[in-house]
Amino acid sequence: SLESVLNQTYPNTEVIVVDDGSTDNTREVIARYDSSRVRYIYQANAGPSAARNNGVRHSEAEFISFLDSDDTYLPLKLEKQVSYLNAHPEMDVVLCLWNYVGEDRVTIVEEVTEAPTEDMLKRILLTGIWGYFPPHVPLLRRECFIRAGGFIESLPAREEQAFWMHVALVGGKFGLVKEPLCHFIATPGSRGKNIPNVARTMPLILESIFTHPQLPEDVARLK
């Protein structure tokens, strides 16, 4: 995953690894890299929302993208997405297409060939528990992240689904680069597929959406 970021064709990247109290060899893996290329931040285990928020707090970048430890970017991802946002200053977030890849990290099991970006709040809300797109698909402007309030740290699962709906609620506009620029590893035991955990979380997410002061009336009627 880290190599896929360091091998990007876009040269001006700030790479921050947040170790959320891991019990594996994350620290040793990061020690192999030049600290001028990869910054390592350790925190006591607080969950993915806290880790992502912490990474953004330590960053200086104009554009923000996230990557979990089992997924990968394709080499042109950041170059294509930065170019899109520079060319479309009215857009706050740019998505891309993506591929679902088997656990061998080679076999493409599904290609996502379209990802409409109009009416994003409803699209994400109605997609269901798995979310509309994987967390590492978007690139967003830093000011939009701040405007949306960051990730809700009390959520034990699907926190990214809640975050992107909050981005839409504060007026974030989504664009799309119409080509696959990342891989999502289809692991059967992932945190997002823990059904009891997700079941506890979804009512909390829905509450945060339907009590939002900027909730449009047409969405409020879906409650």
C-alpha cells in the first residue's frame, strides 16, 4: 500500500502513516523508509476516524486522500485527480473508478465502470451498509474536510460513509475521473463486513444525518 503511494507519478506528495496502536510490525516496516519521504505517527488505539483526523492535523497539503493498509493506488491516481481539481475549482471532491481485487492482489474480480456523482447525499444514503465507494477513491480539498468537521470518532464502523454524507450536507461538490485509478482488496474478514458491528453503527450514522441542520427537505422525507 505504501509503495503504491511512493510510486505515484505526481511528485509533490506528503505521506503520513498513522499507526493506530497496532500490534504487528508496522513501526519496523516504516523504519525502512527515508523519514523525509514518509512521516510516522503513533497513537494509542482510538479507531480509524481518530487516525484519519490525526493524520490531517499533522498534514500541510491542500488536497487530502486516505489509504487503508490493505489497498493500493494505481500510479496515475494523484496526478489525474489533482489535475481535475486544479481544472475544476468549483469542485470539492473528485472520485475515480476502481477495481475489486482478490486477496492475491492481482486478480481483478470486478471492475467498477461508472460512479455517477450527482445528488451524492441520496446516493450514499441509499446505497446501504457497504457505502457507495471505498475510502481511498476520493481526493478532496483540505478546506472541505474542515468544513465537514472531519470523521466522527465515536463510530466503530462505516465512519467514511458518514463522513462523505456530511461533506455533501455542507455543500461539497463531487466530480469524477472516468478511469480506474485504485484497487480495493476484497478481504472476507474486514471490519466493514462485521455485520453486528455495522448494525450497531448504522442507526448512529442515520441520526447524525437526519438531525443535521443543513439537511435538505427532500432527504428528510426519506427518514
